[in-house]
Amino acid sequence: MTETSQRKERAALASIATSAALTVAKVIAGLSSGSLAILSEAGHNLADVATTILTYFAIRIAHKPADDEHPYGHGKVESLAALIETGFLFALSAFILIEALRRLGRPDVTIEANALAFGVLIVSMIVDLIRWRSLSRIARETKSDALAADALHFSSDLVSSALALAGITAAHYGYPQGDAIAALGVAAFVAVAGYHIGRRTVDNLVDAAPKGLTETIASIAQSVPGVIKVTAVRLRPAGAEVIGDVTISVSRTLTLETLSAIKAKVGAEIAASNPEVTVTISAEPIALDDETILERVTLIAAKRHLPIHHMTLQEIDRRTSVSFDVELDGRMTHGVAHEIVTGLEKEIRSELGSDFEVETHIEPLELRHLEGRDAPLDTQIKIAGALAGHAPREGAIQDIHNVRVRNTPAGLVVNYHCRVDQRLTVNDVHDQIDELERRVRGDFGEIVRIVGHADPLHP
């Protein structure tokens, strides 16, 4: 059991004991004085005992973890308890009203305003003041609907006890009808308390989001970089918590890792400012107006898990032509490969428009797994020397190092690192590395693959 639930249960138990003691005292004082106002207060406190017991058990149930039948937890039980308390208050208010009106029609009513009656009411007011302040604070800190209902109830108790005190004071000074009038005031305050509790409880039961919270959550989500817009925020109270979901729109070109990071950031920002709120973040990918044709074609191919390269765009007689290479398993039959590529072309035309020309070239995707071992040292030295010797002295490639040569069943595989001017374009670096590879392979016919890794050379 958490510290919060323990505090709520202790507060409910203390409230039960206090209400029971006040009920007994007011019954004795009411019977000894004949005051309807005090007896009404006794009835009010009796209702307090019943509803506070209900509150205690509701709190215990509300803190049970979620299960298969209650996936959102049991927090609504507190609202149900508050609703039952509302019914008790309205019933008590109606009873007091009827009895007060009956007494107003009887001029022979005798009220004995004794010291016990005054003492019980004064003590009751002090106790209710303490309970109201204490329960209000605990309800606010623990977000408990049931304790909040109890706190509001006790604030009305304070006022109704003051009215009862005014009634027996009037009776003491020779105006016995003041007691019945005070009872009418008690009935009114009990009804008002029931109304306030009921309105809050009904809002909770019908899933009314706390006022202004939806706008706050939407504003927080919108402020997170990468969120284009917030399309929906749905919140519902569940006992001490507020649960729901937030739907955001993001660019469809984002990677899954980036999308996950944005969703996590939205959730963290909401939790940081509103710890009682638990939301599920959903993302809707949308096309942005500034997407390039390259981004759109690449995205379509990536969704189909098809590697493409060498994309070419041409403008011919006001018509755009896009062509590229598609890599497919070289062991696949051409009929199957053609069907896959045709589906890709159709989706691209659907995305870009029927007036776009789409041409593809199928290439075999070679995935070679070769067992190898380090080549003899003299072979490694010769190839490293060839790499250094064929690299143009004034060219892009500098500082060739970390040369590794391996023998495989297919031939020699060479890997090396070099440094290049970071201001050069990718095309320039690629061309020079290709030229170096061509020259070295001309010297060593047994080389089947050379892989050069270029690091930027910082000035």
C-alpha cells in the first residue's frame, strides 16, 4: 500500500470516529433540550458516519491495481461513494425541511436551551473546523474525490451547527420558533452541500475532464520539437488520476527511432508538469508540403523494404521522369522480381501523380558471407604500399592507414582507412577512392573487394 493510500485511509478512519462521537453527543443534547435543530444536526452526523464508513471502504477498493475486468483501475469507486453520500444528504435535507415546517405550525413547542446543548454545538463547530481544514488539505494532496466530498460536507456541518446554535439561543431568549427556523437553515445548507458534491461526482462519473486541463496538455504536446500539430486530446478522471490519450501529427519521413524519441519527450513533458496525468501518445504520419521527390520515393521504397540507389530526375516537356536501381535477391526468379518492382512503380505513381514517368532497373542484391583469415604479412605490406603509392600526392586521399588484407575462398578482401578534406563533396571523394581501387586491383588480380573508409581531415 502506498503512502498516499495510507494517508487517505487514516483520514477516513479518524473521520468515522469523530462523526460517531458527535452523533451520540448531539442525540443526547437534542433529546434533553427538545431542539429540532440539534436533532437535525444529530441526523446529519449519523449520515456522516454512514457515508464516511462508505468512503473508507471506497478508498480501499479504489487503490486496488487494475485487472482484466477493470483495465483503468478502480478509481471510480470513490466517485460512486460520493454519489451515494449526495443521496443521503438530499434525503436528510428533505426530512429536516418537513419536520421544521410541521413545528412552525405548532405554537406549543417547548425548547429547553440548556448548557449541554450549547456545549455540544460549540465543540462540534470546533471539531468540524479542524476536520474541514485537515480533510481539504489531504484531499487536495492525494486527489481523492471521496475525501473532498467529506471535507465539503464538514464545511456545511460547521455552518449548520452555527445555525442550530443561533436557534437555541433564540429559544433561550423566549422565541422557540427560532429553533425551527434554524432547522430550515440546516436543511438548506445540507441540500447545498449535496448539490456541490453531486455536481463534482457526476462530472467525474461522466468522464468530464478537469476544466482547462485539455488545453494545457495540448499546449505542452505542441511545444515539443517534431510535433506538427496536436489532433486530439481525450482525458478522463479515474479517482486520484487523470488518464487518456494524445494524438499528434508528425512528418512521415521520420525514422522509427526519431518518432519514438518524440513520443517519449511528449509523455515526459506532460508528466513533469502534471504528475497526476497518465496519457498514451499516438502519432499520425502526414505528408509535408516541403517534401522532395527524393524523400517521397525513398519513403515508399523503405516501407516496402526495397533498397534503391542511383536515382535520376529529369524534366522532359513539362513532365517529370524518375528512374532508379532496385536491388533484389539475385536468386529470385525474374517474374517474381518484376511483380515486386511493378507494385513499387504503381505506388510511386499514385503518390506523385499519373503524369510522372517511373522507370526502374533491377540489380541483384549480393550478400556474400565468406570465411577468411589474415593474408601473409608480405602480402599485406605489398598491398599497403600499393595503396599509398597509387594515391595521388595532391589528391583528396591522404594518410592511408589501418590496412587489413584477408584471404577468402573468393580471393583477397582489402579494408583500409584514409583521411580526406572535409570540404570535399561525397561525389569527389567517391570518385577518387574508386580510382584508387581500380589501380590497386590492376596490380593484384586476386583482389575481389576493396573497401575504403574515409575520415574527415580537420584543418
